[in-house]
Amino acid sequence: MEGTPANEQIASPRRAPSQQRSRERVERMLAAASALITEQGSDAMRMGEVAERAGVSIGSLYQFFPDKRAIIWALAERYTAESQACISAALKDVGDAEGLRRAFSELVDIYYGLFLAEPVMRDIWSGTQADKALRQLELADSRANAEFLVAVLRRLRPGADPVSLETTAFLVWQMGEAAMRLAISVERQEGDRLVAAYKRMALRELLDG
């Protein structure tokens, strides 16, 4: 199946604010939505509740977010941008196997900790699976993150087949997302073991593949 290229822009269903006052109002809306999702989940969240908590009219909310899906999309875009910046910073200077082992392990631990601590991120992540367009956004994010890893692998294994490196990196990120979903759905002790097992498997493939 043909995937979405990492550099292809997926159109957002919401209108981007152009003025400072509008941007501040949108920030309040997203903060309100995030709090409501944390409290009751995205399925139970209502647009009227978001507007009330943000202190805006329902018309103002609909001006920027035509439906609940657009709010979820905006939050997903935000976490995607933050995650890419984090991964890029962690991997950009890695030049040897030990550096990759350390940086990759730390990134996995950071993400596991975030999803344990932030219910809204778990809910948004789950929501992407039921929405084809959001799933494409997630896939594009995985491909972009894989590119950061490919750059490291090319430095470590300059003679390796580039297509093979890209396939490995992309699969490692997708497996990581699946492992995180599984880990946060079970008891904490078992989740910790699953994450540790994923790190061992992924690093073995990255370093010895």
C-alpha cells in the first residue's frame, strides 16, 4: 500500500487564526478541550462544554473548529510537532552505536512517561485509529520521525542499502507506537516489562540488522 510521504502536508479541517487575539482565543479553546478530554474522554466531550469552559461563544468556537474532530486534529498536530522537535534534538548529534542506544532508550522512556502522565494524549492517540485522515497524519508523523533515525543509521552503516534502512526505521517507529498502546493498557509492572522488551528488540534490529 502506498503511504503518505513524510514531507506531504495533510490539510487540517480547522481554520488557522491570523490575529493575536484570535490565536489567544484558540489557545483557550484547545486548553479547555484538553482539560475536558482528560476528565471524561473525547467521546463524551461536547462542543458547548468547550465553549463554556474557554469563555467564548459557541459561534466563536465553530468559527475555528467546525466539529469535535477538528479539535482532536489540532491537538494531534500539536503533539506531533512537539514530538518531532524532541526526536530531532535527541538524534541529530548521534554518531556511534552507544550514542544511538542511549538516545533511543531515553526517547522511549520519555514517551512512555508522557502517555502514563497525560490521559489526553492517550485519548487522542486512540482516536486517530478510528479516523482515516487522522491515521494518515499519524503515519506521516511516523515517516518523519523515521527519517531522523535513518540519518543516524546512515552514519553508523554507510554501506547499507538505503531502502532497507528506511524500512527498518519506519517499522521500528510503528512497532513502538503499538508497544506503547499495549503497555498503557495493562498493569504498570507488565507495561514496564513490555516497554523494556520493545527497547531490546528495536535496538537489536537497529544496531545489528
